[in-house]
Amino acid sequence: MSYPFPMGIRSGVWAACILSSACAGCDGFGESRSTASDLTQPTPGPEEALGWKYVSASKGGTVEVPDGAWLEVPPGALPHDERIVIRIPNPPSGAFRTYKLEPEGLTFAQPVTLHIPYSDHPSGREPVFTVYQGSEANPLSSSASEQTNWQPADVIARDEEANVLSVGLSHFSFLWGVNGIDNDAYLVLDLPWKYLHPGDVLVTLTTLQLSDGPDWRPGHVGVLSKVEGGKLTQSKMIEATPPSVRESPVSKINNLNTDGHLYLGARRPPGPPLSLTDRTQMIGFLKQQLGKPYSLVGSGLVDVDSWSCVGLAEGALDFVDRGVLSGWRQATTAAPRELFSSTRPVTSISERVEQPIDIPIYGVVVDPNSAIVLRSLRGHYQRTTLYSISLPDAGKPEGATLKGSAKEGYTFSWTPKLEQACDTTPGSPPCAPYAIPFELTAYPDGLLTAFFGGPVKITETLFVDVTGASRTFDISPVQPLGTHQTSVQIQLPDDAIVKRTVFRDEATLAAPSMTPFTDHVMTVKYDGVNPQDPSFVNLVLEIKNTSNKQVNEPPKKLRYFVDYVHDHWRNDE
């Protein structure tokens, strides 16, 4: 079956959402429409709690909901006595509220009012809301990738002392949403594609036709399916987008200038990393969905023959038992905002020594030109003004820089040196990645100042793993016409792929001379991975005195360094 729910509208951290039942019969998450003589007690569906009451048409009444909300029905609003049922997730998901109102299709002679409790912003200020209604009767609005049938709805009152929002309803046949501006700002680490893996979820805001700018209505997600050469132009994602599921270039998802997208970065499910087996199975599942129709809402739990963008991504995660959305959400309000808040940004990377790291970093903040209308704020985001990003000296690796501006965006640059690599040779101290904190400070101005109450600060930490294996040893002059050999064996992690091996003079970290002493020649007789055991690298160093002279020079200390990368695709656990 298909639900008239928009993909993209999603309550924020301090928001709520009111849903009508979209079923004409029993759908597993609710019951069929009641009749005037229906006095039976409704039964909660899976993952549901509910409030209900048989309301008199002449007297009206109040229907209380377990989460503290209540529906107020004035006398004369109902066409006849009616059993009213309000369903919510069980347990409610904290600050996000969802309500499913029954019977579907019920209309009122005068509006009824749903009163919704809400929480203040963590800063103590009042949250801001945008209210929408969704219906198959509404015209579709389109972005470059998604569609929505949500239209602005009517917030009739707001009690800031009691923290209650009141919404007027003329019927139960629509989906109603109360959506905040969500986060005031986002700090985006736009990791180069070489650091991402197939199975990562890519999230973006989108701009609807005739709208002012990008926001979560509808928003869009895709799943990275192929990383080719670490290049944006060659990498692919699988997405559900009108008219069907397809594999597309990932370049479309973070190019705001051409198709209205505002990229918020790559995401992964919380918990342990996805294994190679997980990611391989996810991509196999997604490829089997190619060509299936797009729908406003749809996942394997709701409609296996059509997919929304979120339903498709969640379906792939469900396939490997790593889903992040409940069945109740998937059948009702699953949207990009919800998937975003239920996943975690990719903030850990591995890089080799002497290889440049260049990561674009930018802020996404509420546009001060967003329209404010009394109790509601219909907001959108932008990424070119009203913020700054800093990197505290305490967390900055030697040689790293952060340069740029809000208008141009920022870039973190760092080329790790040999001495900055963590030595993974057995017996060495445990390795810890570099923890590099970035802080965004957003300064909303104009009319937004009254809502935001001052600067907004966000911190995101990038973890950079720079590893290698090394061995230091002393070499001394040998006797006239003599030869000395030194053997070195270094063990590597099982998933290591050797990129190079280098010698360094420990005193200068420069390449050592192959004539370290007078009349001496130094050669490497064997340098490479042990063919019998690739987890070991072997070296035989030979030093030869080519003359009849005794050389009296002090010993030198050399470092033999093995530069490698982790092949996480080789071992799936």
C-alpha cells in the first residue's frame, strides 16, 4: 500500500508531528474507521500506545494522550457521536512527537484542537516551529530528487509558560506535521570520497520548487555504492528518486549550485563499524532494487515494490540488522531528518605519512531571510554567511592549518610527517588517533536573534589515524674490506597493504647516505613483504668496507619505516 506521507518533512529535536491514519482498512499499525455505534476499546498495534474516548456530538469532550497531549472537541463539531482514537509510538521518542488520528476521513463542523506539549531548546530559549499538513489531495511540490505534498497548516496558539502548542484541525484525513528549524546550525566535514566506504549514507537538504532555499522539506538521502579512485566524479550512489530507484553520480548530491542540494555529509549507523560482509550485502540488496518505482513513503516493511529515499537506505541497513528506525516510524513518518538524527557522521579517517590531507569544512546555518510569521517560522538554510570555524591550537597537529571563510568555505590541510606516525610494531605503546576538534560559531542576526538568543556553538572532532611500523638500529664502521649484515623483520597488522618502505637518518629524518662512513657502501639486499607471510616485512642491510683502511667514526642510528594502509575490505571482522 502507499501512504500520503512526504519524504523529507521531519520534526526536529524540539518538534512534533501529527499524523492521520491513511488506511481504509486494518494496516497492522492501526484499525479501520469506527462507526457511530462503535463502543469497543481499540487495541494498540505493534510499538503503539494510544488514548481514546467515545465523544458526544452535542457535548463534545477531551481525548487524552499518554504523552501529555490532548484533543479538545467542542460541542457541535462532530456530525455524530464518535469514537476518537489517537495513536503514538510506544515509548514516545523523547522530544519528537507523532500522533495518528482516527477515524480517517472524519470532518468537523468547526475545528477541533490538538494541544501538544514540547520541550525548550537546551539553551533555555523557546523552540520555533513550522506546521504542515500532508494529503493526497494536495499538489506535489518537487525538488531535484524528491517530492512532497506537505502544505503549511494552522498553529492557532502557543502557551510559552506551559510549553504547549495548539493546532486547529478541520478533519482527520490529512497528515499534520509540526516541524522546527531543527538544529540552528550544522558543522559539515565534507570528507573526500577516498575516506568513505560503500554503504555510507549521504544526506542532503533540498530546495523545493518556488521555495526560498534548502531545508528538510523534503531533504534527500542516497547510499554510496562505489568509490572509484577516490574521485567525486567517478563515484556512485544508489537512490530512490522520481521516477525510480537508480544508480547515480554522487556529484549531484553535494552541488548546491546546479540542483538545489545542500550536502550535510556522510553518515553511518551507531555502534560497531559495518563489516565487509555487511557492506557487500547492503550493496547487493540495493542493486536488486534498481528500477523499482519511487514513492513518497515506502520501505520493505510498508511496500516492497516501491521505495522512498529513506525507506531504501533503511531497508539496506535492515537487511544486515543495522536499521536505525522503528517499524512504527517506517510506516508513518520516516524521513531524511529522522534518518540523519539516528545515524552518526563519518569522522574517522586513515592516512599515510607524507600524503596530503585536505578536507573541506563548512557551516550550514539558518538563513536570516527565513520568513517569520508570529508563532511559526518557515525557515531554510545557507552555508555562505553568519558563521566562523576555528581549530584550537591545543588540538592542532604540528604543520596543520585551517584556512578560509564562511563565503568561500574552510579547508583543513595537513601532511603528516614520518615522526607523526604511530608505530604499530609489536611492543610499541598503544596507538591513538589524532583527535582534531573544530568549532563552529554561528551568529544569527536580524529577526532570528530573538529566537536564537546569541551565538550558537557546535564542535565536531575529526579522528585521523596515521600509522606505520618502524625499527631503529645502530650501524658502525666495519673492518677493512669487511662486510656486516643486519636482518630486520617487522610484523604488520593482518589487513595492512604495504605502500613503501623507507630509510631515515634518525637524527635528521632525512634519507640516509648509502655511503654512511668513509669507504663504506650500504645496500639493501632484500626489502619487501615476506611472500610466505604477508604480515611480515623483511630487510637485510649490508654494510661493506671497500678499502684497506680502518675507519674511526661514531655509529649512526637509522630508522627503517614501513608505510602501509589498512585494507578494511580484506578482513570482514
